[in-house]
Amino acid sequence: MAQRLIVIGGDAAGMSAASQARRRRNRDDLEIVVFERGHFTSYSACGIPYWISGLVPGPEHLIARAPETFRTKFDIDVRMRHEVTAIDLERREVVARDLDNGGEVSERFDELMYATGATPTKPSWAQVDVAGVFGMQTLDDGAALRDWLDAEPQPRRAVVVGGGYIGVEMAEAMIQRGLSVTLVEQAAQPMSTVDEDMAELVADAMRGLGITIRTGLAVTGLDQRDGRVSAVVTAEGPIPTDVVVLGLGVRPNVGLAEAAGLPLGPTGAIRVDRRMRVPGFPGVWAAGDCVETLHRVSGMPVYVPLGTHANKQGRVAGVNIGGGYATFTGVIGTAVTKVCELEVGRTGLRERDASAAGFDFVSVIAESTNRAGYYPGARPMTVKLIAERPSGRLLGAQIVGWSEAAKRIDTLAVALWNGMTVDDMTALDLGYAPPYAPVWDPVLIAARKAVDALAALDR
């Protein structure tokens, strides 16, 4: 009898694992069944804000592979609109509910891939029965918001609660749709994924787009009219709105795992080893936004839910399920985003992360341009480096600037991944031509400044 792999979750991690396992084992050897509670498989959740804004014309452009493709080309039994409600590890079976037609099915497994992803953080004030309040995690969430924005009466005002990646990108999307937008952030600045001095540059750019930013302010409730949201309530008074988008981050979707007795780590996500196995539970694997992983700089477990990690982790799990050998060796938190034309990149530790991890460090900020100063289109770029004392090892980096800014973070990410010092980095042989960089690239200028700062402290 063929072994059976059950996959819970049909997006990045789940379908990557299923596909890799199938490439290594045929149906006679391994039967694969995927349960997905939504309407879509293998889609780009990161592209949802650009669909909302109209830059991407439709959801089909965000789908890498449809369910039928997995069924016909990969011989994977994909069951859409089926939500797994229980996992019995002793009996080696799962129970799933058919969300469209009703009824339940039980399916046995030899191998279990847990890839349930994350759920948007939804505070208690947003859990009331008021229309017009949206989390933003899945393509179904995006479809619901699009329907709301397109329906009559069409919303004219939007409030985005939370200033992380999703919050900033959704605020931009709403502006591009012609709405009046207010972003409410409890912290001192939006974009807390970078340090406050760099986040201030992002906030200035957002204000330049016409986005009103209210910082140091918490939303405590909602006002409604005829069952539709009419305002968010704050300590400084109500903010009128026709639609609310939650950008408060996500939490790992681990309810099923916890109920089944799978171990959670200090971050609240599932603990896994380097091969994406759940320790102590043979044949049980987990990957994606529901697991924690190792931060290669701090050495601490972290929860960093990003599509890049989910795809890599799913691939690693699938290779191992299929009989191969692969490992996922951790993350350094590299990420990029944009606010219209302003680009933001970060990798490694922020100042507060470095302090929490016990590092003695220096941080420097270097101002430069994206191209040679005399070349048309030259724009400012700000690079921040954080380096360990006294070794000079790079601990983290952030970049805010215009064209050609964000992807420069990849140079810094490679340096960080390989444990380079800022002194090592000053000699990097980077590409130069006036349309692409000054003769001293901004990365090199920042590295030299960090070397000088370390030398001044050690005199």
C-alpha cells in the first residue's frame, strides 16, 4: 500500500512541500492529499495590496498554480474549501469539514505536513459584528475588501490601523484608489521593522502622499451606522471612516497543533528542527508562517512570517519527505517594501534587537545617492549599519531611499549571512557605472563610516 501524506494548508509552504515530495516519489509510492479552506492555492499574499490599488488587474495574476494544475500535472489530490478541524496523532488521521457542502471526512496519514500559515491580529474591538472591517492575510481577504470598495455607496475615507508592512502598503493602496487615508499607529513611528530614525524618513514620505499619520495612539472601539463602520474610537476622539483595514501584524495559526499536543516555542509558533521535523513526533512536519526558526545573528528563536521563508521551508520539508536530505539553516530577517517611490530595506538586527541580544555595538548613518551625483535621476539614499564592538562584525543594516535603494540590502544581507566585518566590506568589489551608483557605492560609504566609528571608540 502507498504511504499517504496529508498537507494542511495549500499556499506557499504546503504546496512547496507537496510538489517536492511528488517530484521524488510517484503515486504508487506516496499518495498526497491537501486540505485548503480557502478558494485559492499557491498565491502571492504579498501582491494583495497591489491588486487592491488596481496596479495588478485581477487575482488570477497572483496565483502561481491553480488547484487543477496540481491535480492533473502533479497527481496531488487538492481538496478546496475543506477545513481541518482535528488531528489525531495516535490514530494518524485528520478530520476535515466541507465548508461549501457540509459534512466531515476523516483521512489517515503516514506523514503529516502542517502548513496553516498565520492569522491577522484582530483586537477585541474589531471582533464585533460591524461591516467594513478587514484583516489582510489571504486572497479571500483581498477579494472581500475589493468587493467592499467597489460596492455602493463607495467608501471615501479609510483608516488603516497599524503601521507595519501591511499597514503601510495598504495605506498606499487606498491613496491610489482615491480615498482619504488616516494611518493610526500606537508606536512613535510607523514601520517599526526599522529603527525610529529611519522610520521617520518613511513617515515623511507617507505624509507627502497625503496620508494622515496619527502616532502614539491606540484604537479602542468602533462606531457604526446601520451596521456599517462609521468611525474608529480613540482616546483623542473618533476618526470618521467608511472602511477599516487592520495592519497589526499576524500571529501563527497553531490552534490545531496545540490541541494535538505539538510543541510550541517561546515565540508561540511551532518548534521544528533544521529539516522541518516537529521534534518528538515522527512523520510530522511543519513549515511557513506557523513555525519559529533560528536567527543566525542573535542565535535566538524568532518568528518572522515571510513568503520567502515559507517557500524555502516547504521545499526543505518536501525534499525530506520525499527521501532526500535538506536543511533550513535560519533567517536574518531581510525584507523590502516601498511607499510609492520610496524604497525601504532591512536585514539583521535593529538597535533594540542588538541590545536585547546582549551585543555591544556602534551604529552609523551614511547619506549618499543612488547614482553618480551628476547623472540624471540621482536621488538621496540613507544607509544605516550596526556593527559589533570590538570585532566590527556586521549585525544589521537598513536602507531608505529612492530608485535602486531597496535591493542594495541584498549586498548587506550576503555580508551578514557570511559573518563579514565592516572592515571586510570596505573592500567589496561592487559594480560601478554612473547610471547605477556613485564611484563609492552607498554600501561602501556606510562601511567606511562604521570602521571609523569603531576606531574612534577604541582609541
